[in-house]
Amino acid sequence: MLVTVEDGRATRLRGNPDHPVTQGFLCAKVSRYLEREYHQDRLMHPLRRIGSKGEGRFERISWDDALDEIASRLKALAAGYGPECIMPYSYAGTMGYLQGESMDRRFFHRLGASRLDRTICATAGAAGLMEAYGARLGTAPQDFVHARYIIAWGANILATNVHLWPFIVEARRCGAKLVVIDPVATKVARLADWHLAPYPGSDLALALGLMHVIFSERLDRCDGDTASLRARACKYPPERVAELTGIAAEDITRLAREYAATRPAVIRANYGLQRSERGGRAMRAIAILPALIGAWKEKGGGFQLTTSGAFDLNKNALARPDLGPPARTLNMSTLGRALTETGNPPVKALVVYNSNPAAIAPNHNLVRHGLAREDLFTVVLEHFQTDTADWADIVLPATTFLEHTDLYFAYGHYYLQLARPAVAPPGECKPNAEVFRLLAARMGFDEPCFRDTDDDMIRQALDTPSPYLEGITLERLEREHFIRLNVPELPFANKLPDLDGGPLDYTPPLESRLGSERKAAYPLELVSSKNHDSLNSTFGFRAETDAQTAILEMHPEDAAPRGIEDGCAVEVFNARGTVRLSARVGAHVRAGVVRAPMVRWARKAADGSNVNVLTADRLTDIGGGPCFYNCMVEVRRCAVSQP
Ligand SMILES: Nc1nc2c(c(=O)[nH]1)N[C@H]1C(S)=C(S)[C@@H](COP(=O)(O)OP(=O)(O)OC[C@H]3O[C@@H](n4cnc5c(=O)[nH]c(N)nc54)[C@H](O)[C@@H]3O)O[C@H]1N2
Ligand SMILES: Nc1nc2c(c(=O)[nH]1)N[C@H]1C(S)=C(S)[C@@H](COP(=O)(O)OP(=O)(O)OC[C@H]3O[C@@H](n4cnc5c(=O)[nH]c(N)nc54)[C@H](O)[C@@H]3O)O[C@H]1N2
Ligand SMILES: [Mo]
């Protein structure tokens, strides 16, 4: 990204035309980041709560007072309950190593705090990929131009991965076919050559059905021993899979034939399909498909879920898990339970940074119950007064990526990137790494690593025997800004996936239309997928974002019997909660499925809630991820229409 700075103020952001993947353009949300950077509501000073919990009343305090208070409260809690009563909570507000997984991790490790299993997004799919290949690598985005058959599977490319699109456009210009597999008729589904809309969470059945056709019609070109996989797949003939997925048997057969016959063929799977109870194993089965048809051997063929395995930096040097005693691990996807169940010890302090769990975590009402506890000491490092910051005892103002140094990883391409601050921090904002450095000193942690500078940590992270990082130094990053990791062009050309380890049998998710926990009272499947114009809850301060994420897309067949018309105010509810949204009636979704874009700031809503009051904190088959998209609801027309 290129930043124009005039008189110390950033005045323009644009993509770097020299970057081989982003090629000079930014996505819709980030292109207007300067609005966020200079927004009047940016937090500028440390704050201490003066109202009751969650009321959102704070007073300005100095950094010294804030840090002293945090250190003394954490010390007292650790002494009284054991340090595991302290819970860090962070995710991908930034994807920088320094502000995301360096001094913060050292601090909590040294303290002996509970560890956090960061599952909220991607661990089910990652576990599936690891079961299949033992590595998180995939086809590079630039190679998609060579593909002639492209499947976007649970991947909303135009909204969440727009930099892949130009490569697909180029491939289609050369004759490639684009198929989209998504229960929602996203913009990319409407622009595709073929859109298949499975029931949410049924992808494992679909993948097994494709294998069935590939094996039974002898379309396979796999060097490995496929006998046991063949035996599993033979239980999934297209007719049975049609019942399980809602996709016609002839379409399943046709998809398998076209996919196996057209070369090169590539699957862009994204994380949409793994936010469901069978999501981990679904990803594993889908990732195996290219190996069955020999797609990995051709440039432009293969599969991409993620490229993150290439970023093989020395994360232990950054995080220093050796600094403290072993400690229990808490799963971030079950935050509500962690805060409300009396663990041993109970969670008594929560330190949140790079995340907004009061908006993004499932089972929101339980999370809220936990955050409301008078005896929970909550610290939030933030840019804005988010839903989570409202529940804090101390709020600390953080710098943005334009204001601090960081080294960035990616999960959709192979470039490691360095960025230096373009502008000075406003007010009293500080980088996360600096806050944890200062806190470590207050706590009396005197290991030299707590005095490491940002550049020291970058050098430590780059110091690894991994061949992917060979020859990549801070000096080179300083000159080149982005450097391709040394990953082979065809990462799995000579590597067979595990073709028979781990079960691959499909039963519908408990909470789905065919699931055993389906309740007649909640007949519709809710998908709360990403909003085109925002980034999780990061742009929740914008009125436009709030309006875009306050809607519910419904099929006319589901709307009509409920007396719901386009634009009607509706209540969406289940046993976990109720949320008010505005209906958009049309062929946006398949019948039986409703969709609400995620995710608004709950406190902006008239009813103080968002779709996560509806989502369950049940976990996926493998990887311990959340099942956001297995969520049964009912919808009714509100008595009074909203303006
Ligand atoms: N504009 C924008 N871009 C973003 C984000 C954002 O919030 N907004 N968030 C970022 C983050 S954190 C992530 S993880 C990525 C996610 O990127 P994606 O995985 O592409 O996004 P999702 O919206 O989670 O899901 C993708 C698609 O999966 C579909 N889907 C849901 N359930 C199923 C299912 O059971 N089977 C199938 N086949 N499809 C299903 C959804 O309808 C959706 O269109 O995007 C990143 N980029
Ligand atoms: N219903 C539903 N819920 C979902 C999902 C869904 O599809 N449906 N998707 C899930 C997924 S995939 C994800 S990844 C999670 C995302 O959940 P989060 O990772 O919590 O993402 P955001 O909501 O964007 O919140 C990130 C926060 O970090 C802050 N931040 C950014 N940079 C910095 C920094 O340098 N320092 C500090 N201190 N703060 C910073 C931002 O201001 C922002 O408030 O949401 C999950 N929740
Ligand atoms: Mo995510």
C-alpha cells in the first residue's frame, strides 16, 4: 500500500502498482481507511470506568495511572487465584507479528496466564488441511490465470478476496469456467458460469459424492493407494448426496465430470465452508480432490485455502512460551462459557486487544453476561469505543498500522511484508507491543527480552532454519518492502495427501435442516457471512456499515407465508435470543436459508444486539472452531415497521 503524507498527515491511500498480487488497487473497505484513521471518535487517551459495568462512562487518566492500576490489579489477582485467572483475548485486528503475537505473548507467558486457543476464524479448516497434507500451502493467486476450471467453494471472492478476481477474469478471458458453491447467491455466484447452492454445512457430503463419481467413472488419476477412500466414497452415490445437500444428482455427476476432465482445475476454498460442525472434515475431503484428478501437477491447478504455512517465522522467539510455567488453554470461541462457568481458577481478568468479542463472538448473550460481571477486571486496547470497550474497566488507546512498525503475514499470497509508520500516533496512542513492554516493567519482569526493540524482534522472527525464509533479512525487507517466500511453485506436485487417515463419514450438523437437533420452532438456516464493505466489526462506527449489516436476506418462498415483504422490519429469533433486522426479499439465498451480513456493533442497534445473539458456541468436528453458519432461526414480521 502506498500512503501519501502531506504536512505529517496521510492524505491518500492506494495499492502499490508494483505489488504482484494487489497490483495497485485496494479493496472497498481499506481504500477508505483514512476516514477511520482521522475519525473524531478515535480513542486518544487512557480511560478508567466511572459508571457501572457496561454503561460506557469513563474518565481520562494518565498512562502512568492506567499502567499502575493494571499491574497492581493483575498482581493481586495472580497472587489470590493463581495467574491462570488472567485471560488474554486477541485475534486479527492486525495481522502484524509485532502488534499481534510478540511482546503480548511474552508478557502473558511470563505471567503464567491462561493461554488462548485462537479458533474464532480458521482452525477447523486448518485442521482439515493438516490432516490431508500436513502443511498449509496452496496454489498461488497469480497462478489462477492458467486454470481452465475454477471452483469457488464457500468463497465470496468479490467481497473478501477481491485481489484474486483479476486473475480469474484473465483465466475466463482465456476460456476458463467459474463454478461457485455457496448457499448464498453472492455477487460472485451471480457472475459465475454456474452456481450450486448446497444446504449450509453439507459440503462433506458433496465432496464424497464427487469422489463417488470420480471413482465409479474411472476419472481418477492418482498415484496413491485409494482403496480405503474408494470404499468410503462408494456409500455416497449422487442420489443420496442430492438428499443430503439439496443439489440435484445430475448436477453432482456433471460437476465431477467437468472438474476431472478440464485441465488445469483449481479450487479456491475459503473459510465460509468450515464455520460448521462438519467443516474441518469437509475441508479435508475437498483438499484431497485435486490429488485424485492429478490437478496439483499443473501450473494453475490445485487448491487454495490458505498460504499461511509458508510464513514459517520463528514464532517461539517472538512469543517465548518458555518464559513461564505451562498453563491451561481456553478456547476463544467459547468465551461466554469461560467467563460464566466457575473454572479452576475462575477467570477474574480479561485483557482484550486486536478483537471485539462483544460483537464477534458466538452466543453473544452469554458473553455479555460474563462481561457484565462486577468482579471481572477487563482491560481493552482499542482504536474506538467498541462494544467490548464499553465493558472495560480500563481502555487504552492503540495505534493503527499507519502509525507503528510491523511485519505482516498473509493467508492468500506468499509475500512477507514490512511497514514502517507513515504518520505519528495521534494523542497518546501507543502500539500494543509498547504497552506490553511498559506493563512488563511495571510487573517487575526483568528478562532482557522485555527490553527488545521492534527491530530486535523482527530479526529474531526471521532467524529460522526454514528454507522458506532463507535470504530474507530486515535489510532486504527495508529495501524491497515485500518479498516472496521461497515456496515451490507447485507445492504439492510430488506429495500425496493422507488418503485414508481419519473418518470421513457425513452426518448432518446437529443444528441444520436435516440435523437431529432441529426444532420445528426454528426452521430456517441462518448464514451470517462477511459484509462486502466492511471488515468484521472494524468499521462498526460507520453509519453506512451499520445500515448494511442490519439486514436479513430471505427467499420469497420463506417470506410470503410469514407475511414479510421487502423492506419490512423483522425479528429473527431462536432459543438463544432475538435480533431486529430489515428484510430483503429476493433470490439472494436458497429457500430455507436466510442471510445476515456480519457484523454490526450491538450497541448501535436499537435493540442493543447483533446476529451473534443467535449463533451457538458449539464447536467444529476438528480444530475447535465455531459453528457460526449452523444456526437455526425463525423470522416474524415486526408489529411496527422501522423507518
Ligand atoms: N469485505 C470483507 N472482507 C473480508 C472480511 C470481511 O469481514 N469483509 N473478513 C476477513 C476474514 S476475517 C475472513 S476469515 C475472510 C473470510 O472469507 P470467506 O470465507 O470468503 O467469507 P465468509 O463470508 O466467511 O464465507 C464465504 C462464503 O461461504 C458461504 N457459506 C456459508 N456456509 C457455507 C457452507 O456450509 N457451504 C458452502 N459451500 N458455503 C458456505 C457464505 O455464504 C459466503 O458467501 O474474509 C476476510 N475478508
Ligand atoms: N456471526 C458471525 N460472527 C463472526 C464471523 C462470521 O462470519 N459470522 N466471523 C468470525 C471471523 S472469521 C473472525 S476472524 C472474527 C473477527 O473478529 P475480530 O478479530 O475481533 O475482528 P474485528 O471485529 O474486526 O475487531 C478487531 C478489532 O481490533 C482493533 N484493532 C485493529 N488493529 C489494532 C491494533 O493494532 N491494536 C489494537 N489494540 N487494536 C487493533 C480494531 O479497532 C477492531 O475493533 O469474527 C468472527 N465472528
Ligand atoms: Mo476470519
